[in-house]
Amino acid sequence: MGVHDWSRVDDGIFHDFHHAWIEEIKRELNGGLLPEWLYALAEQQVSEFGPDVLALQAPGSKDEMKSSERDDSSDSGSDTGLMVAPPRVAMTLQGAEDFYTQRQKSVAIRHARDDRIVAIVEVVSPGNKSSQQRLEAFVRKACSLLRQGIHLLVLDLHLPTRRAPDGIHGAIWNIIGSSSDEDYHQPADKPLTLVAYQSRLYAGVTAYVEPVAIGDLLREMPLYVTAEGYVSVPLLETYDRAFAALPRRWASVLEQ
């Protein structure tokens, strides 16, 4: 089914769907999409950065981290099953190399060896855009994760607001985009956004952007789990299964 207009229902209804979609994405990832040396958890982000994210980025000494980075580099080879060809999306943007809410869940991809986070799937909630403070907190969190080399897949199914006229991606790209780039502007006929961020330490961030209109079928999107390798997340199937679990009373409102 196509993407619904979630502005027709209050935030609590999307919050319920949000949790169901996160769970479906997690199951899909753990069901064979991820290589065996990675796993996905649905984790609650309580504070601006998520208390477990910063704590688990440094499981050992600097030497151990460097060794871990070398291991990840070898993990990205062709024998891992990860995709390495550039994803086919509507827009690919290269960021600068030198950039430095409410309770909700995201999917954290962790390395099975030391449980550190390598990637996060974040479903944007209306609350993330409901005030300047919450919008800035989300953007700071995203930029902080990317600065640490953590890859992101951000799914924004909510219409642009006065605070974020170019969606969540536009707000993030204002911080990490290259000064040589033109400013990102959300296409008027496709106001929703799917965006995968490939974070390569010392090489900047690449954004793979797919603008979406209400009613469009969601496409698969890349989720980078190493500097060069990614898996394709089946958003349409997971969205449909999560929507099927929504109470019929509210599903009928969205289907009108």
C-alpha cells in the first residue's frame, strides 16, 4: 500500500504505528538481512543522544578501537554478502569532510563481537518537529552519530513544517553539507523523505535521498553497516505489516 497522510490522526496513533514498524524492521534485519556478525535491537532513546549510544562507542582502548576499525574494513569485502555498489536513489549528496523528545524507539545495529553500535534506523515522529528545541535535539543527535562514524537510515513520513521546511534531512544537511553544495530543498510534489547516510571517518558523509509523496509505494533503502557495505531494507513490506496491526478504527481514517 502507499504511504498514508499521518496528519489525519493525532500523534498517539502514529506513535503506536511507529513502534510496530520499528519491530518489523528489526525482525527483517535479524531474519537474514544482516550478516551473522551483526544484530539489531529495538532500543529506547530516552535522552538527546540515547544513553547507551555514547557509552558503547568505546568498549576498549584506542588501540582496540583501531583494531576494531580494521576488522570492520575487512568485513566490508565481497565475501560478506553486503552490497557495495552505490544505491540507486533520486539524489546522492556528498557532505563536507570537516563537520563536527519524546521517548521513542529506534533500531540499533550492533557488532556481535563487542556490542558497539555501527548503524541506527530512526523513524521520525511528529514530536521531533513539534518545537525548535526538539528539532535541534534530533539534528544534534544525528550529526553526533555521523561524526562518530555511525551510519543512519532516517525515515521521515511527516509533512514539512515552518521549523523544518525541507524536512528533517534539510535540517541535518544544513549542518553536514559541503559548502560547495547547493542548499537542499524538498521537492514540492514529494514532501516526505527517506534518506540513508553513509558515514566514513575522514571522508565525510554521503546522503542517499529518496523524496516520497503521500500515496507512493515505499522502496527499499540502503542501510550502511560498514564504511562501504550496506543491506537493503524492505520498507514497503515492513510498513504494510505494521499498518495491518493498527486498530481498524484508525486505519479506516487513514485509508479515506
